[in-house]
Amino acid sequence: MPKTEIRGAQVKDNSLTGDDIDEGSLIFNLTGPKTSNYAIAETDYCIVADCNGGGVTLTLPSATDAMSGRVYVIKRLDSGNSGGGNVLTVSRNGKNIDGVANDQVLANRDCSVFQCLDASGGWILIGSYMAPL
């Protein structure tokens, strides 16, 4: 059976080894809220955008073989819930998402989860939440 691999910064008491996941919770990087265009960094995990003041584009990193498996959670949460007709665009950065050459658009309170396949496969959408109307 393959070992669990934990990449990135260790949390709490630095005892995480892959076989020893006994922490009460894990901590992931939180970025934002972003109110202007932002190039998502490899070290980001959850990125929050606020489109209250205008449209925002979040650009995924270029999908590479080295990034295979990396996950990004993107949440739109407009301050005052008043983003109106402004748009949050998730730019695919030249790679496909689910095999299609289209960027993704999120409405207020929506959330999407993207995972990198590899350089040739690009990105896949592995989860999404659409706020009720």
C-alpha cells in the first residue's frame, strides 16, 4: 500500500510523517479577499474574491507535470452581497478545464475546486457549490 504524502508546510508540532496523521485539523493557505486581478501562486490553496467593486480575474498557474495533483479552492464572496453584474472569472491560463478551452465564471457565494492533471491534461473541476437563488 503506498504511503500518504503530505507536501507543503507542516502544521502544529511538525510531527506529520504520512503515516502519523493524528492532528485535530490541518491548516491550508487562505488568500484574499482579492478585489482585483490576481495570478494564483503555487503556494495558494483557498482564494477568496470580492467583486463588489468590479470584475475580478483569478488566473490559475500554468498546469505542469510537477503540479500534478495540486488543488485550488476558489470562492466568490462579495462584501455586502452587492457585486451586481460584476463577474469573477477563473482563467485557465492557456490549458483546458475538463478538456474544454473555456474559462469559468462564478456568481456571488459560488465556489469551485480545481485540480491539476498535468501539462497535457490541464485542469479538472472536481467540485462546485452554487448558492441558491
